[in-house]
Amino acid sequence: GESVGLHLPTLSVQEGDNSIINCAYSNSASDYFIWYKQESGKGPQFIIDIRSNMDKRQGQRVTVLLNKTVKHLSLQIAATQPGDSAVYFCAETGSSNTGKLIFGQGTTLQVKP
Amino acid sequence: GAVVSQHPSRVICKSGTSVKIECRSLDFQATTMFWYRQFPKKSLMLMATSNEGSKATYEQGVEKDKFLINHASLTLSTLTVTSAHPEDSSFYICSAEKRAPYEQYFGPGTRLTVT
């Protein structure tokens, strides 16, 4: 079946360092990808998105990279702060056109002060 | 903005009873809402797609008679867990689609505990 997976379940970084969170997706038909941040006990919060016709998109302190050749997605967070500590999920659209999202397993980002 | 609320945020119920969870889009209309379930330290699992004015579309393996969904208006969808059992204990999250497909805004979630 369709799935979106993440390489590392937990990533620990020092405050001020850059973080890179990776995601491997399985459906080459997916044309839209989203990164979400979920803090404990809360719903997911949109961070950044990218369409399949792009390789890179930058936001404030965050960058998403898409490599369609190897079906790989990454989220880079610059100057990581304690407030960035959360679980990060990538999501893809899959092959349907129903608005449904397929979520990856999540990476927990721990920021050490 | 695009704010989605859920009520209640936490609920504890006894086994065999039913629980209703509300999902509201506060500042926009949503013809489509989604219900997810999330186990501890796990990802979000889509349960069903809720469409205003029509029946919900359930994902494979989700019992539609157990998880009743009603999308009564463009700002409200409800999920009723009928005859709840301890294995139904979970974090239930809804999302509302604002304009374009995949533009989903998530609620804060509802923690259901069945004793």
C-alpha cells in the first residue's frame, strides 16, 4: 500500500545548530508534500509545503528539499531553538485526488539547550 | 486565519457508552473535513472523510457503524464513538479543508479514554 516513512525516529540537536529531518515517500504520483509540526497533546501545525514541480522551497528558518528521483523529502531548520522541539511529520497526497493526505511515521526533534 | 476547534479536548467515558466529538471551523466554511486517529508515539491514521450534506467516506478497516460521522453544516462535523471500549481510547484529530484540496487545518485533538 501507499506509505510515507521517515528514516530516523528521534533527532537530537544542540540549540543553535541546524536540523535536517528526512522523509522517504513511496508514491511517485504524489504531487504535493507538506511538513507538519506536532507538539505534545496538540494537533499538527503546517510548516511548509512543496509541489512536485519544485526542488526547493524556503520559508522563515525552514527549507524543504524534494528529490523526486529517489523519492526523498527533507526539512531543514536553521538555528534550531528549544521551541522547535516537537514531532515532525511529512505528508504526501498519494495517487488519489480526494484531498486525503498520507502521513509518515514522524521524527521527534529534541533540542538541547 | 484558519482556526479549527474540537470539543471536548478530553473525555473519559465508561465502556459501553457513546461519546460525541465536535469539530468546528471557526472562521471559514469547510465542505470537507477529515477525522484522524493517533496512538501514542505513532502517526496520524485517516479514519474517514466527512462531506457536508452527504455520507462520510470511511477508510478500509474503519467500522462505520462504530464511528458515526455527521457533517451537518459547513462549519461542523461530529464523530460519535458508539459503544466505546478501552481499545477505542486514543487521540482523535479532525482537520478542515479550507479552499484548495490538501489545504487542511487541524484541530487541537480530543483525548478519549474509555474505562
